[in-house]
Amino acid sequence: MQKELSTILVVDDTETNIDILVELLGNDYDVMVALDGKSAIEIACEEEIELILLDIMMPDMDGYETCEILKSDLKTQNIPVIFITAKIDEDSIEKAYINGGHDYVTKPFKPKELIARIKTQLKLRSLIKHLEYISSYDMLCGIYNRRKFFELGEYKFGNERDDLFVIMIDIDNFKSINDTYGHPLGDEVIKSVTKTISQNLPNDSVFGRLGGEEFSIVYHSESKENVFQESEIMRKEVEKLEVFADNGDIVKFTISAGVVKNNAHIKTFDQILKEADFALYEAKGEGRNKSVFRD
Amino acid sequence: MSHLAHNKKLYLKILNDFLEDYENLKLEDLDDEEFKRQTHTIKGLSANIGATSLHKISIKLDESQNKDLLTEFYEKLNLVINELKNKLEPLESDVNVLKEDISPNLKDELFDKLRDAIKTKRPKNCEPVLDEINKYKLSKEDTLLFENIKKLIIKYKFKEAQNLFD
């Protein structure tokens, strides 16, 4: 039940206000409760909260400060906050928006207005999430698209750690698979390859589709031997895959991989990808279906 | 409160809570910050329970924080308190309801269920388990534990309720 309903966190130090909100919202939403700002922040970090109804006047940490902290944390900054308060002066309302509030509802609650405002914020939140998804993920295989891969990859590269590795991957002879069996089967091959690689990805990897049949993985690792071994595991797992064509053929396919480690000569994220590309060309030149590490 | 008109139990709880929380209120003993917070809360609650005169003076008190208004404030508050005292009947008690015996296994099972519900920090998850346990005759010790936990859940103090279990 909890997964189907949107989860709303109600934050208020007055029991009666919570009683009313739980009564109003409890049948249509999954309602959680916090009696103070500190507990609200804890809950927002631990749970999948989709909306927060936040009182302003609370002891110790007031609603403004609570909202400011929520907005400064990556994990909680996108949760919409509706302030609920008996304060109706313009300064208080302005302060609520300045501190990151998305909307403002006054007490005593007008149920229809409150529910309409909640619905609006949840709808906005869901639209933004959908937009974020379609602008970040590849529609065919569900891994990061080129734009998101570069955004996250640049971020990892920007940390200037020399334990950063890039693996560039390409499906061997993909054009001939498409030419022989058609694009729908080619799509099946791409899905099958990315699914297998995803299942074998090291922790904290960024894995994206750069275009066509080319993919890349960026991650930190303790040693190049580990990375090479991990690349080989992926290659061998892909080698086991099969896709069935309409004419009854069993289509098999392989990948080649170029692996590089970050170093002091590499100045940009584009450059490290280019180095990985050179390693990939070497792998192709050496007969495909192999991993090559380039120092 | 028109939206709560269909929910008599909740409406009575809110009125009872108001009576319990403000029957012995002494605003003059509070420091400035707490005074501000309390007058602000009463402003909201008085509107919720439909106490119009008290709400009006609470607005003035909240805006001005002028303690000269306290005499008038107490006059209005006492009117509400006295009316509540006269008209409110005690909340339905289950003391006289005939309760079923419970096996040790079922008791453990229900208490585990309650503990899990408390961990979710969701009032709606706790309610049915509280109602279920309420049907049974518990030992003195378990009754005491259950009543204490129930009080905390009703006040949304899930962490404290969880601590009582541990």
C-alpha cells in the first residue's frame, strides 16, 4: 500500500494539527509524521518522501531553518515543501519562499484548498521526475544517455583522483548484424549487451550509451588489474549471449573494450575518453572480442 | 471544522486535547519565545475548534505580544474551558468492554506487529494493530506497557514508543 500512495511527511509540533492532517490525508496518501525539524530531516533522508507539509513555529529549529537544511542536502533538496502556518503577514510568506518553500497554506486548514495545492505540487514533482528521466536515460536500454553520462563523468573526473578508470566498449561487427537481421534485432542485441554489463558493473560506476553501439563506463578502482579483470568478465558474459532471429537463426555477438587509467597528462574528460577510444581501436585491430589496457 | 463533522471521534479528541492542554495555562510564566509560540498555537487551535471570541483576542495577542491583553484573553479562554468541561463527556473508555483471552503466542505476534508498525512511523499502520490488541485481556505488566506505548503513538512519539519496546 505504501508504495502506491505518494508519501507525505507532516511536520508540526501541535498534536491537534497533525490529527487533522492525518484525518484529511490518511486515506489518499501515505502519511508520515515528525514533531520537530530535526526528526523531519532524518526521516526525509531515510525515506522516499514526495512532499513535506511544514509548520513554521516550532521549538528549537523552526520551519524556515528546517527547510533551508532540506534544500541544502542533495538527497532532500528536490522534495517540495508546503508551509502550513497561522502566520499570515507578508514578511512571513516572503521568508517561506526565500527559504525554499514551494507553497504556503494558512491555518486553520481549508481542506479543499490544501488538497488542491498538494495535488499541484505532487503533479509538478512527478512531471519534473519524468523530464529528468527522459533527459538522462537512453530510451532503448535504460542506461544513462550521452548527456547524463558526460555530466556524471565530468563530475567524477573533476575530483582529480588518479584512481579513475574509463572503459570504452563497442559491439563487434554490429553493422553486419543490423544489415543481416534488421534493426529490431540489432536493438535486441543492444538491450541484451547493456543488461549483461549492468549486472556486472562495479559499485559507483557511471555507465552510459555514447551513441549507436558504443558505451562507456567510468569508475574508481584500487588497481588496473582489477579493472582489466572486470572488463574481461563483462566481455566473457556477453560472449555467452544469444538472440533469436525471426528466421530461426541463433545470433551470437561479442564486444571489444579499451581500458585506460587517469594520469597527470590527461587534462580533460574528453581526453581520457579519447585515450580509451585508442585502446578500443587496438582491441579491434587485434581481432576483436578482447580487452586492451593502454598505459 | 466542517470537514471533520463526520468524524465525531476525532472532533471529540481535539476538544479534549484542547481542554487538557490549556486548562491550566499560565502564559505569564513563559519566556518571550515560548510565549510567542504558545499564543501563535492557540490562535490556530481556537480557530480549529470554532472558538471565535478566543480566536479574535488570540490574533491580537499574537500580533502585539502585549501582556496587558492577558486579562481579556483569560476571560475568553475560561469561557471556552468551562463550556468544554460542562459539555464534554469522557472519551469512550474500553474498561467495561468484555475482552477475550489471548494466548502467549498471539500476544507475542501482535506485539511484534505493533513494533514493526511503530518502526514505519506511520499512524495509519499503527491504528489497526492497536485496535486488534485492544480486543484482548492482557497481563498487568503487558497492559501497562501497551497503555504507555499507545499514549506515545497517539501523540506521534514513535521514537519513544520504539524505545519502550527495546
